[in-house]
Amino acid sequence: MVFSIDGRLERMVRRVQADGRVPAVSAALHRADRPLWTCAVGGTGNDGVLGPETLFRIGSVTKTFTAVLVLQCRDAGLLDLDDPVGRHLDVPTHGELTVRRLLSHTSGLQREPHGDVWDTLAAPDVDALLADLARAERVLPPARRFHYSNLGMALLGQLVARLRGGTWAEVLAERVLAPLGLAATTDRPGPAAATGFLVDAYSDEAHPEPPTDFGAVGPAAQLWSTASDMARWAAFLADPAALDPAGAVLAPATLDEMRWPLTVTDETSWGAGFGLGLILVPQGERVVHVGHDGAMPGFLAAVYGRRGGDGTAGAMGAAVLGSSGTGVQVMDLPHRLLAASAEHDPADVEPWRPGEPAPAHLRGMLGRWWGEGFEYVFGWHDGTLRARGADDPAGKPPAVFAPLPDRPDVFRTVSGREVGELLRLTRDADGTVVGLHWATYRLTRAQQTFDRYDFRR
């Protein structure tokens, strides 16, 4: 039997719901070039009707929202990522831990607030959270390795609230949810939410889990949402320019910074990395999925956007939400939905069209250059000067250069190889470009040893 792409995706969701014994699974796939795809299988566990707008607890996916709020503060000049948290938040201890380390889970701070919160399900209020920080351990030295900390993210949420003059939930609603149209995402579920369950390992009984309010730890795990909203959020994390072209929520360059891997999450497998509040999962062939997983009593969630690779559409994100704390198949499903969509319904291939010629003063320097034993090809494409290694695999991004406004023969590398470094053109008496210096390394038209400094040879 041949399935359409929608049928193929639906079957994947139904298989996870059945094999994982998850009372309710809601999934959505967002693409810039296709209508939103949704699928909901099962029942809410209460009097509600399961559909694409049913609310589920998204747990630690909440952390991605808190991370964006922190980066908004940085871009507004309210903090620096290397500031100690104690500069902005009155804490009794651990105030020297930096914002960057807390965002990347490399601060060494213990995982949870003081006390047996998972026994009592009683989360502290803001005053207790800050006061009890004196009883929290730093279990590792800062920057040693990845160590996940709900406590660290809770502190960052309270830091944002102090800087912005409101509660964390108020700031989130005003500065992220409303601008991106995430109307269903909330810190309070209401009566339309699915019930969360623990499904018995040895029978078909599903035990409802008690509702929980995470209090001052809310910035780490409080939110509820729909698969539709979360697929849109995942698409934003992967391709912010498509969903927020004016940068009202966050500049695309800031999302690039958040997606840069700062540590691996598992030093033995290197299967995933962590940036500034975001999990990065390599998929091979220069494809990465960016987002976060979530788990709370009775619920699992996985929310990821896709970047890179042949067939990947713009603004591509998937979310899968489940109403069982044991249905672990939920966690892998968004990755498989994204891969299947890119493979079986690839983005259209845009036709190439002729563009403007290179500026006259650069035309003579285009083409092949040698830097020691490596050959590079410089070209003018899409209105920018670019360079690629002659042997670079297809799809590897080029280095892109921007001219310095007061030095016409000097360029800054703005992305790709040697990003941040200068490219300097050297001309002879006739104005012909006879040599390049890139990050201070000489590039010549033919291979030369290091003792030959005359570009005209």
C-alpha cells in the first residue's frame, strides 16, 4: 500500500500511541511551504474532546522560552551573558555563577531546589527559592561539564522578572507569546487540558497523575501548550527570520548564538549538544534538530525544528505531546516526522536566476587561490563575496565577507570559515589584486612556500 505523506505521518503517530500505550498523543508539523499538519490520537482522559488544540504539559520545553527572555535582556543591554547572576538578583550564595553557565547547564549547580520536591510536589515561592539557595550545593566546578539544573533555569526566570518589572509569566506573555501568535500557550491549563497518566507496566490500567504547580521553578517547566503552537515555536527556533522577519522577539543572529553548541550532553556518545537553553541533535549530512524535550508527571513532550540538508523546508518544526509519563516513544517521534517530511515531501527546488555582476574592483580577484596546501575558490553570489574550499562537500556553507565601510580592500568574515577574521586584498601598481591575507595567512594564485613573499612571482 502506498501512503501519501499525510498518511505516512499519521501512521507514525498512531503507531507511537498504540505501541507506547499513551492515552493521548497530539502531533503537529509546521512548514513555510505547506499548510500546518496535525494529528491527535486517543482521548483526553476527562470529559474533553481530543483535538489539535488540546492542551498538554510541555515540561522543560519551557526552558527554551526562558532562554529567549534572557537573550532579549542581553540584546536590550540589561545584562551581559558573562555577568554573575548576583549582579542582578539578590541571592545569599552562588551569586558568582554566570548567566551563560546557567543557560548552558555548565554552572555545576545542583539539579533541583533544596528539599525533596518530587516527593512533596510542593514547589517554593520566589522568596523561598532565593533564601534556600544557601542550602543548595554546587555539585561540580563551573565549566567542568554539562549538568542539568532546573534550579539554575528557575533563577534565570526570576532574574528576567526582576529586570523587566513583572512576573516571569507576565513578561513571557507580553514579549514572546503575543508577538509570535502563540495564543494557546499558558502557565495555567484550564478545563480543556488533557489529563496526565502513569500507565501501569504490567496491565492496561492508567493512573492519573496529580496536577502540579511549579511555583517559582515555573521558568523551568510550568507551561502548557498545544502541538500546533509548539510546532510553530520549533519553527521559530530553527528559522526565526521566517516567523519574525522584523526581529520583534529576537534577532536571527541571536538565535544563531543560542544554537551554537557549548557542551555535549553525554561525554561518552557525543550524540547531542547544548547551546544557550537549546538542545542540538545532529542528524547527519549537515542536518541538526534544535529544540528541547519535556517531562512532568503524566506528560512527555518533544519540540524540535530542522536546519540544513537537502529537502528541508523553511520554518520547519515538529512537536509531539503525550499524556503519559512512560510513553518514551513520544520523544523520538518529532525527529522522525521531520526526517520523513524532508525525504518524502521535500521542499521545492528553487530555480537559479542570473544576478548582478560583481563590483568592478573585485572582479579580478575572483577565482582560485592557494593558502599553503589548500585551494580556495572566491566568488560573488547573492550580492556578497564568498569563499569555499575547492574540495568542500556540496552543501557546506561558504565563508561570507562584508566590506569595511572605510577600507574598500578589507573585508570582515561574517559567517563560515574564519568567522570574525579579516580578509585583506593586496594590489600592484596597476591596481590588480595580486595577493590576499585571510586571518593573516597569505593566499596566492599559485602554491608558494612561506619564504616567498613577492606576490608577483
